Amino acid sequence: MTALTPPHRKLLGDDVAERLREAILHGELRAGQHLREEELAERLQVSRGPVRDAFVVLEREGLVRSSRHRGVTVVELTLDDLHEIYTLRAALEPLAVSLAIERGTESDLAGIEAALAEFTAALSPRMNERTAAGLDVRFHDAIYRAAQHERLYSAWSHLRMPAYWFMLSRNVTSAQWRAETADGHTRIVATIRAGDAEAAREATSEHIRTGFTRIEASFLGRGTGKT
């Protein structure tokens, strides 16, 4: 089933961005592929303006790259990108949990707990990579929102889609992955609720290290890692 079908919502730029995002993240538009405004506008049955707007959104998310000579191309994420994304997460998320404790409202904390409950309820050997990655990103997104720090959330927004893309490489049928990820999320929430900033930072750092190690192994295992 193709993601590149005509949009229906009023905000055409956002809708086109969503459709192109899906096509990129799930391989319909390939890494390194040149994206032509006119061709995509015709396929999606919109003018070139919304496609141009969508390119701006996707470049901000790190999924496409634009240059004067090559135009817009789909990024090719490499092992170096994985290292950069996860070293940034390792720096940003301990700060996010500390600020969530300091600034988060009851509604914010309830949002984190709801994201954890949704993730945990979906865990099963039948869970697919897309569902797992989507719920995982949603959980971390709730933490960044609870931090009540606009620039911190903006920094996370630049990492969110590439992080999701890398998460798709995980073996989510693994019982070990399900147990470790659920335990990591649960520990983070418990330490936030307890108001223990040091323990929350430690739990978050350990969770990110574990996730990075697993994704790095998966990425290298499929033979696409580049340095």
C-alpha cells in the first residue's frame, strides 16, 4: 500500500509532509533519492507550494537535505548519524527528566504514565517494528514535553524522526528487548514520580546506552553501517 496518495486535510503542507515522511521512513522513497517538486505535486494532486512547504518541514526533521546544485534528496543515515543522535540524546534526556521533575505539571506526568501504559499494553511477540518505534518515540516525547523547555523540545524535534528510523531496525520479537525496554521506561517513570532527579538521570542514561548498543548491533548486522 502506497503512502503517496492525494491528501485530504486543509493544511496541505502538513499533510504532504506526513505522506512523504511515511514514504521515507518505510522505504518507498529511498535514501539518496532526488525528490522533484513537480513530480510529487502531480502524484499527490496538489500544487507545488505544499510540496515545497513539506520539504522545509522534513529538512528540519533531518529526513531530507537541500542544496543549490542537487535540489532536495532523501538523507542516507549512517553509523556516524546513529552515534551523533544517541550522544545528543545521552546529553539531552537526563536534563529533560530533571526538568520534568522540577517543572512538570500533574497533567504532564500523567501524560508520561499514559504513554508508558500504552507502550506496555502493546508489548507482545506480534508487535511490529513500526508500532514499537512509534510508541517508544511517543513515550520519550512526553518526557520532553513535561520538561517545559521550548528550546530543549525543539532540539529533540530535530532528532525524533531519525531516532524513529533507527528504531525500525530493532528485533522487536525478542523477549529480551521487550523486557529491557519496558523495564527501562518503567524505571524512568518511577524515578520521575519519586522526584529523585539523580536516579532519574541515571535510569535515563542507562536506558539510552542499552538502546544504542542494541540498535548499533542491528544496524551493523544488516550490513549498512558506514563510517
